[in-house]
Amino acid sequence: MREALITLFSATVGTLGFSLLFGMRPKRLPWTILGGALVCLVYLLTKPLGNFLCNAVSSFVLMLYCEWIARLQKAPAVCFFASAAVVLVPGGGLYYTISHLLQRDYTTAWNYGSSTLSICLGIAAGVLIASVGIHLLSLLQKRQMNQ
């Protein structure tokens, strides 16, 4: 439990740092920080599902959250997503993959690389499914308004 709280706190502070680095407007900072905390919480809850599903569900939830907040704040969703999604980026896996490749330890590099690729594909799948779903819902809504 203590480790999960430390992870959640670190993710929240990291989201704040990247939001400031990306030049997020101060009035939008709380929403972005909340998104970082949300994605970390979802990640921790779905971690037993494995790398791919865990990251797919987390990025799916984050994308839905960012689209919702973007409409409330009248801003592009990517503004909120870019800072909050940093929590999911597999930096350590990429580092260890490259490190083991340079050491010519190809078996370990393959293990880290395949895990990192699984994480990246999960993030992309979650974003894709959420984006397509939101787009289809908005098209249906426009059709109903035109009838």
C-alpha cells in the first residue's frame, strides 16, 4: 500500500513537472495533474492484467478523461494528454533495452524490448479505441441533430 501511494504521489508530481515544461496555462494545471493521478491509479489497479492490457485500459481512460476536460476547458485534448500520459511512458524499459544491446546481451535486450513494445502498443491501442469511439459518438450525435 505504501509503495502504491509513493507511486501515485510521484506520478502526480511528474505530471506537474511536465505540465510546467510544456507551458501549460496555470488555470489548466489542476485538470492535468488530476489526469496524471487518474491514469496512475488506473494503472495500479489494472497492473495484474499484464503490460499490454494494463496500459491499454489506462490510456483509454486517460483519453476519455482528456476529451471530457478539453470540452469543459475549450482546449485541445492533446494539451492535457501529453502531460498526463508521461506516467505511462516506458522510459526504464527503453533504457535497459538499449543498455543490454550495447553490452551485446541480446537475450536480455530482447526481453526488455518486447516488454517495452508491449507497453507502447497498449498505450497506442487504448488511445486509438477511445479516439475512434469518441469520433463515432460525435458523428451519431450530429446525425441525430440534423434529422
